[in-house]
Amino acid sequence: MEQREIVLYTRDRSLRCWRARRFLGRTGYRFEVVDSTEDPGVFAELSETLHCEEGLPYVFVDHRPVGGMGTVRALVGSGQFEHLVRGEL
């Protein structure tokens, strides 16, 4: 079954980002990782654009902001992430 594009924004040497990559990897979804270590402006741009303070890691599905890993874990646990990734939401 097809899935929408998942993009995970991270930074190197971050335990939270490492855990996010591992968590998404275990879900079985294909996802792209954008490492913003060398470009700190990425986080500033995300924070300003999304008006959030969650920080990195941050997940987008099909170019739509989903949230940080707390949000993603809750969505996976409730089954809503599956619907979002499959285009049913």
C-alpha cells in the first residue's frame, strides 16, 4: 500500500533525534531524514513558521507539519498516524 512522504528533521548528536529515527524506523514506514546540524537556521525557520517551541526532531507528512515525537508517538498509539500516512486524513 502506498504511503505519503514522511520527513524527519533532526540534528546530529541529539539523543532525542536518535530516538526519533529509531522509533520511526521500527514503525516500518519509509522516511527521509533532514539533518540540520550544519544549518541552525532550519530550526529557527521551523519555529517561526510553525509557531512552535517543540524543537527537533520534527515530523512532516506530505509537507504538512505533524509535530514532535510526543505528538507522533500519540498518533501512532491511537492509529491516527497510519491514516495520516495512508492519506485517509
